[in-house]
Amino acid sequence: MTTKPIDLYYWPTPNGWKISIALEEMALPHEVHFVNIGAGEQFEPDFLKISPNNRMPAIVDPDGPDGEPISIFESGAILQYLARKTGQFCGPTQRDRIAVDQWLMWQMGGVGPMAGQAHHFLKYAPAMDPPNDLPYAKDRYRNEVSRLYGVLDRQLANNEFVAGSFYSIADMAIWPWASLWEGQQQTLDDKPNLARWLSQVGGRDAVQRGRALGAEKRGDLTKDKEAQKLLFGKRD
């Protein structure tokens, strides 16, 4: 395992937490570079060389394949890379690894985008200038997040963790988004297995450390009009 620190380009959001949690769980030394997305730092040329899609998180591992540095963007790709690099949290067997990848892709294609849209239309869009309070959009994404959490609750009825009896990068990917269920206007009353898993994963020391990284930097986007323009406005 490398002793050279991995450069983590990060802001305290659910996608950022995935990687800060993984680095803590894997005991990988890392140096944090905060990318203030509310101030537009994700559009700076130096960051775009690492993350051309102007999104964080991203990493630069100075000890990449063949000992050469490598930069990686997209949180799911970063998680897979770190799991392969360390041999941790990717499942003990080939079947387990397939299950991990399957649920990781489920998060990347489903929970992340749908919960993100739920946050936007339920919380941020109504606070914009002018307000965009759109009942159809609010119902659409609130209902889809509820459906996805129902899928997850049923999976967890027969499995301690998302991909099986073992903790994996799939749990690390899903937990940051699912932990914000209240802001997505969801309920756990009918999802006891999800509630159990949220508490179990959230109680891990590494998860708590990763979740706490830069917590003081989180602002209230409902009140920051300039940040809203940068994050939600049209940009080439």
C-alpha cells in the first residue's frame, strides 16, 4: 500500500463523502484540496485538467499503475480504483464483486441522480429568484426516490449490507445519499431494514470521520444567490 498521500479534490457533498469515507475506511493517506463549488472553483483550468466534467470529487494518486501518477474523476470510478488498489471492500469472491459493481452502478444511475433532483426541486428551486416551485417535478423525484429506497429496503431484508454479508464500496456509495432521506422528504417508517442499515453504517468510525471532513464549509444554498447562479445556471 502506498505511503504517498493521494490528492483528494473535495467538497462536503454526498458525492464527496463517498471518497472521503473510502479513504478513511482503507486507511489511505490523503491530502485534501477543497474545491468550493459555490464559488465556481470547479471551473478553474487546473481543476479541469483533472476533472474535465467540472465535477468533484476527483483524485490524483502519485503511485498509480506501474508506479506512475494517475488522475481519476467520477466517484464510482474512484471507488472501484481504490478498492482494486487496496484489495479491500470489493467482495471476497467473483460473484460478490459482481454484486458490488451491480449495486454501485445502481447508486450511480439511480439514487444519486434522483435524490439530487429531489433536493433541487424540493429545496433549492423554490428559493431561486424567481422561485421555481414546480409540483410535478417535486412529486416526480420524491416518488422515484421512494421507489428506489423501497428496492434498497427489500435488498437489506435478507442481507446485512447492500451487496451481501460484507461491507463494501457499494455501501460507501449509497449511504451518503440515503442518509439525507429527510431532505428528500422520505420516511423510514415502512423501511425498517433501511433504517437499521443507515444506523449501522453511520456508526462506523471511518464513516463518521469521512462525513465530518469540511463539514463547517457547508453553506445554505437556499440563501446564496450567487452560488445558485454558478451551480444551476446555464454554462457552456
